[in-house]
Amino acid sequence: VIQDLPVLGLYNQLLNRGKGTLLCVAARHLSPGARTLFSETGVWERDYRTETRHKVEQWWHPRIMAQWQKDAQAEVLNPMGWDAFGLPAENATNLHLCISEVSEVTTCLPDYYRWTQYLFIRLFEAGLAYQKEAVVNWDPVDQTVLADEQVDENGCSWRSGALVEQKLLKQWFIKTTNYAKPLLDALQDLPEWYGVKGMQANWIGKCTGCYFDFRLKVNGEETAETLSAYCSSPEAVFGGAYLAILPSHRLLNGSSAVRPALQKHFQPGRDSLTEVVAHNLFTGQDVPLVISRKEAFEDYLDTVLGVPDCSEDDLSVASALNLRWTTVLQTDDDGTQTLINSAEFSGLSREQGFEAITQKAVQQKVGGHLTSSKLRDWLISRQRYWGTPIPVVHCGSCGPVAVPEEELPVTLPKLSLTGKGASPLEAAHDWVNCECPRCKGPARRETDTMDTFVDSAWYYFRYTDPQNQHRPFERRLADHWLPVDVYIGGKEHAVMHLYYARFLCHFCRDQGLVAHREPFWKLLVQGLIKGQTFRLAESGQYLKREEIDFTGKEPVALGGGRVEVTWEKMSKSKHNGLDPQEVVQQYGLDTVRLYILSAAPPEQDILWNVKTDTLPGVIRWQARLWQLVTKLRGARQFEDPPNPSLLKKKELAEAKKIWQNKNYTIQEVTAHFTEDFLFNAAISRLMGLTNTLNSATARVLLHSVEFEEALAALVKMAAPMAPHLASELWAGLCQVKNPLSPVLQRGGDVLQQAWPAVDPQYLEAPDFVELAVLINNKSCGTVTVPLQASKDSGRVEQLVLESSIGQKLLRQRSIKRVILSPRTALINFLVDE
């Protein structure tokens, strides 16, 4: 299981199938109460009071941790990581999860980002990392680049307040669009992702076109400028008439050598034919470059190939500019279209040509990768100090050259930061000026650092082999542990982070680094715990709770002013956060965990209000669990030894219902834990089994093995969510006198026990069904009917009338209607009174 928390807190539970589930947590060390603890003294406390809870958590925390270190390492990879190039994640609270300390990784340390740089170089050498000019948010006062989230709703800098400008800077990109179609297709092979698969598919878009690479010429002379243009009909690429760019294109506004030639012919509001020619590296054809009259193309495109055979709009532009082009589509008598004038692809159907042309372009490395018009390449450049340095040097003779692997990592120099300028690393002159690895001439290091998403796009690989000094990870270990069983993250990561991680895994598969393409199997999208917020209605200022007057009908600010009350994501700036440790100290860690898990399904938000919400019910349930163990211990302590043969028919039927309820609960809770992650439903089901056991008669409690085994299963199923309480309950159960079930005689703590299994007899289809008989909606008893007949209304009615209940209660009655329930074993006779 991967938890994508702010600290990259990973609970990576990659269990061998069939093994028991372990979920260990730690409690605060609380001062001992006056009462005793069974595990410590052998004396069982009758009631589960606050001081008992404190003693339980204090006693069991170190023992759970020690058992974890001893038993779990070979079966469960449960690492922890710090995404420390991001926000100050180290300050986030970790509620003492049991983690594999040897698997800890920290993205800001050289022993981690050395391998981030290594993977970047693999991308660079594969032609998937490249530089081009792109627009960034520029603060003209602070002279620095801002992330999108640092620009407020008015378009101003969050730091200086200046109106943010759009500026072209040379940026590094990773060509994720080359993997668009494989990433889209692979979604079909993954299980349901709670709507996230749809979000991923929508982010990628319909992959019906591709890019082709062009080299630009001016006055017949080749330039160093290359351009990729999107073609929505790749099969008709030989019929291209022109290359169109937007007026906002980097070639027209940046530092490109072709900019003067373009500006010379640019006429705003008109399609402007220029003297720049684009040479198609796939077809070998030259087409003119046109500056479009449009302000935008479809989706995010800024460069398109105009193909008149496939578009009325393209035909209109080409005709208006008196351009010449080749007709490449011939419509046959049956309506099908065939390629003509398309080199070796002539004679192919349009569909065949699509496949053949795109595949050939990919083989020649001049485009052809199917993608959509809405997907853009991943911009990874950041003009910041705190990030992984991009391992490239710029040489006047050789161009951009990757740093040799043996010289990695390229570490960050020590600097005094001013917060101004495009990139802080520019000021580290001794660091920037270096030798070209290829020609040994003077060169300069790249001064941009990588987007932190690059670091977090591969951490799941490093967790499998965190101490490796020779490669990012050993393939054997990655193939053993991965793909990750369950990825847990917020919906804010449903497209970007998840998409980047999937891309990098596909790339590593193609590089022979791993055997699988997809990094994560199941996905769980978690909601937020929201706190109550108070804002002045007039100014929007957030207030602290102690600044509010609650004495009236509506809350008002103490200084005056109407207050708006909402629920929002917890934040210091909104004064609606809470310290988890304070809550744990007040209620106990098991209680807090159960409260969070039971309050709502994991994908829904929780409004934190412990006084009026589900917390009291969670506390009562823990007390009822404790009482069940108390009752069983008491019954076995003072009564005669248990003897199941003493149970009468009615008591045997009661014991059977307990057995059925136990098996049903195991079936349901196991599914909630492993399939749909509805932990709130799992807790509800466990509460139902608790109620069944609480209502058991004294003789069933004393003499039935069914009660024992149901209570044992209940405690084991509660253990992953409330391990301290369950550990003490298990200790009390295993010391019950004269146990009937071998389950209580196996030894070991509760977290060492196998997960409860459904009894095979429960899964067998019964020959007969016990049917509840109602007369005018009132229960009158049960009748046993053959399973095969249980859904046949007429046959069931006849069997009931022939039974002793029917003979006694229905023989002399006028039956108006008979209702056989389609969902439950129940038949209802409506009769005249």
C-alpha cells in the first residue's frame, strides 16, 4: 500500500498472498494509571475505562514495535520517505507507524538524487529530454520565476504583489507525449480506480494523431531550428500543404534565429505566408511556414500541419494563399479511401496507411507516436536552488552534453540565496564553469533544477533497494516487490503525479530496468479531514475560534461583524487545524484511528467534530468488546466446565446463528479490507457481530465453541484498526479457562495470528433453507424447504400450508395474498382477520 502523503509516508504493504494482515501503530507514552493491566499482572479489569486504555496503549506499543521488527520484515515492505525537495514535509506529523527503517529514502540527499539524475540521462540519451523556449510566470519586482500556485486570482505575485508577466525562457521538457497511446491503452488492464482511470484518460485525450519533425530553412539555407507539428491525419502526411504556427509561438516571440524572417511577414488577423520553409524529415517534402490568423488551435496545439485533403479549413487557407499540394486520398466506388502519391504507402487503405506511416516514422525517430491534441510534454525546469540539478553541461562546440555517469551526482553548491533572478545557481560561478565531458573545452553547467515530481515519479522503485550504490535499484528486487498492491493518494494527484509515475515506469520497462509497465495495481483516492473555519463576511479574514462570540443565535466576531462558518482543508492560516498528538493524548490512538476509519468511506471528506460525530459510538464499541471478553472469562471462571452436549435445540439454533454471523462478517470484512476499502462498512459489520455476541444467552456463552470462535475472529479482525486494544483482548481470551476452540490455544499475540477464514461448510450450497413465515406481517415461526423449491412461490406456499405451522394457523383462514421475498428467506401470508 502506498500512502501519498505530504511526507511521502509510505505504508507499502506488499503481502505474500494468504498471509495475515499486519497493521502496527504506536501510542504516546502516558503516565501509568492506578489500575492494573492483565498482560502485566494477570488480573483482568472488568471495565474499559480511560486509565485502562492508557495503560493498554503504553504496555503494547513497544511490544508491537519489537514484534514488527522481528516478524514482519521478510513479509511486508513498509518503507518511509521524505519528499524533501518539496514543501517542508519533514514537519508533518507521523503517528508512529511501524516502518522498515532500512528502506527510508530522502529525495534531497545526493545518494537519492544521484539516481534521479541517472534516469534523466537515460531519458536524454533516448531523445526524450530536450530544451526549448516556453512561457513562465515572471515577477518583475523580485526578478524570479513563480509557480502557478504562487500567482493569485488577480494575476499578482504572492510575494511582491506585482502584476505577473508572461516571459519566454529556455526550459527542459520530457517528451511524455511519445508514451500517450501506451499509457492510455494500459488503463484498460487495470482494475477500477474510483473514477481516476477516467480522469487519466481525459488528461491524455484521444490519441488519433501524431507529431512529425521538421527542420526549418530560410532562403534555402538550413537553420539549427527544428519544429514538431501535430498532424490529425497521419496517413495523409504526404499531402501536407503548409505548417501553421500561432502568433504567440516561441519562434515569433523568443530568441530563435528565424524570428526576423517571421516578423517581416507577420500581419495580425490574417494568415501570413512567410519565407521560412519547413522540411518534413519523414516525407522529405518542403512546405511553407504560415503564421495563422487564429489566436488558438484545438486544445493546446501551437503548431499544426495543414492537410487540405482532410480539412475544409486547411483547404481554405491553402487556396487563399495560392499554395500547391499533392492529393493523397482517392475515393473508390464503394466509398473506401486509398492512399495515392504517398511513396511506398500508395495503394494502402486509409486505415492501413495510418498504421504503416506512424510505425515507420517511429522507427526513423522522426515522430509518429500517437498522441492527442490536448496533451503537452512535461515541463520539468525550475529556476530554483532547492531541487535536483539537471546533469547537463552546455558546450559551445558540442551543444548540451550529459554528465558522465561516473561523475554523478552533480551536487548543489553552497550559496547565499537572494530570492531574485531567473536561477540562483547562476551565481555559483565556480560551480557553473566547467569542462565539457566530450571535447574537454570550456562549458557551463545547466542552472535549472528539476521539478520535484521527477524525484517522486520513481521512489517506489528505490524503496525496493534503497541502499544500492551501483544502480537505482536491482531489477530482481523491483520485479519481486512491484507493482505496488495499493496506491493511496488524494485526487489532486490523480492526473499529474500518477501520470508521471506511470510514464516513468513504462520508460523503465522499455529500458530493460523492470519487467512491468504499470507501477501501481489498485488505487485508493483518499478524502480530506476538514476543520471548521470562521471568516469575516465583509473582508474574508479568517478568525480563531476564541475570536468568535457564540452566545447568540448566529456566531459573530468579538469585535463585531457577521461571520461565515464553513468546513475547509485544515490549515494554520485558516486557524482550523488541530494537533493530532493532542487528540491522541485525549482519546487514545486506537480510538482516533477507529473514528477516522468509521466516519466515512475513505474517498469522502470528514468534517472533524468529535463532540457530535461518531466518536462516542466508537468509544462505546471498544467498551462492548472489552465486556465480551469479561463475560466469557467470568462465565468460565465460576461455572462448571463447558460442555456443548448440554445445549438444547433452541440453544443449538442460537449457536448456529452465531456461526453464520461470524462467517458472514469474515466474508464481508475481508472484502472491505482487500477490495473496496470501505473500512467504515467493515467497522459497522464488526459492530453487528458484537451485538450478536452481546445478546447471546448465558448457556450459549458458556457451552458453545461457536461463541468462542466468533469472539476470537472479532478481535482478530479489529486488530489492524485497533492493535493495542485487540492485543490486550487477545491476551485475555487466550487465558480463558477450559477453552473449547484450538484457536485460543495456538499461542502468540493477536498480530501474529492468521487472518480468519470462512469455514468451508458456510460456502457450501445448503440442501434446505429455513424460511421465516409471517402472517399479516407478524412472525409466526419457520419452515424448512428444499433449496431448489425456495424461489418457487406456489411450491413454497404449498409446503408451508402442509407444515405444522400452516395446519395450525392457516387452515381455517381466508388467504388474500402470498408474498415470497426475492432477497431473503421469508414468506408473508396476508389473510382476513
